[in-house]
Amino acid sequence: MAAPGGAEAEGVGASPASPLLPAEPPAAPGLARGPHRGGMAAPPLSPTVSVVFPGAVSRESCCRFACELLKHVLYQRHQLPLPYEQLAYFCRRPSQVGDMIKKPPSVDLASKKCHQVLTDLEGMLQHLEVMFSLTLVPRVLILLGGSAVSPKELYELNLEAVCVGSTEESLKTTSCVRKLFHSLFIADVFSELKALPAMGTVVMLQGHRDCGVEWFRPKLNYKVPTRGRKLTVNLSCDGDISISASAPSSTTSAWEDYVWFQAPVTLKGFNE
């Protein structure tokens, strides 16, 4: 991702946060959720997954990476009873006589809670799109349990080394998302973890201090927690990069005007 002052993506708008639901329940994106397997070595406390894209990516793609990782973490860590797309399908579609596919009991028994979780999550996704349209976002944090300063688990998406280009000169978003989740699948970072009870999830991200965002609240003195389990996903670009695409910056001074922002809504887990 470019340092401030570099060329930015052109004409990259935010995609709709709530796509039309298909006639059939969608397949779960990413990985299937597996139970904790006992009797095996404990997973490392701070695993890292690195993904290198063979070209520049757009701001829209960067936003999709953050949104899809958030939905994926919520499901894998048992804060959603189903993957987001399936949960939205079952909660929003009324049961009909002769349905071949029945709603899971957990969705039927807690429809109000299900709708509230979906409303909060979809609102979060919409505001993430706004944020990515206003500023470069070098880092995103997904904090599970505890508080923003002392979470039980922390998931970081690092975009500092990404080259941002216009939509026309960038890689396709779908192929980049597929590559990201393939890397997570190969790394197998979730299968050995014990299931978590329902808890709150806080989202934080870095942006330019003068980006003009209204919904996210600036946290000027925030420090990334160093305790607890942490997964870092590092994204970068290589290969054929257009000269008009912004080059990544590895210098600390390049991000001096970037501060942490916190979402004002805590996503409450729902895993009944």
C-alpha cells in the first residue's frame, strides 16, 4: 500500500454491502469449520500467513479482504452459527410449504437475535466500505473477547506492502479473495483451536487522521495488544505492477499521519 502522497486508485467505489440473496442457500466461502482435535500439539500463539499477489490490487479488493476475513473469523471462532451468507439466507427467507431445505434449529429458535447480529454486521461492512473509499487502510484488527486493549484473540490484516491501482489495472477481486482463502486453508490456522463461547468482537483499523470519516472513532493513543493469541495475515504485491499504481512503503515515517479508528459497535456473538 502506498505511502501518503503516492498515486491512489482511480474511481474505485464501494460495493453494495448487502447483495441480493440467491434462490438457493449459498455455499460457505472459505473453510469448513472443524472441531478442536484433542491430543495434538497446541497451535502457536502468533502464527503468520503471508499472501503475495502477482500484480496491483484495487481499494475495492482491499475492502473485500477485510470484510471477508471478518465474516470468516466470526464463523470459524463460533461467533456465528453458520457462515454469513447462509445465515442471511435462512434468517431473511420465510419458510415455505414444500421446502426441501429446512432452517437449522438454532436459526429458528433465535430469529430475533439472528436478525440483530445480521443488522450489526451488515452495518459494519457498509461502514468499512466507506472508510476504504476515503483513505488508504494499512492495517485492520479484529479483536475477539475481552476489550480493545486486552482481547482474548487478535486477528490482524496487514496491507502496508500492497500496491494499490485503479480497477482497470488491478487484479480481479474474486481471484485475489480466492488466493487469500487458499493460503488460510493451507496454513490450517483454525482447526486446532478450542471453540469459544459467544463474546463481543471489536473492529479497529488505521486511516489518515484527516480522512473525514464520521462513524469510526479515532483512538490516537491506541497500542496494538501484545498478549493473547494473534494471527497476522500479511498481504503484498509482486510481478507486473503498473507505473501508475502506488508503490508500498516500508518506512515508519510514511504512516505518521495515520491513526487508529475504532468501530462504535461491538458485534455480539451468536452461536446457539
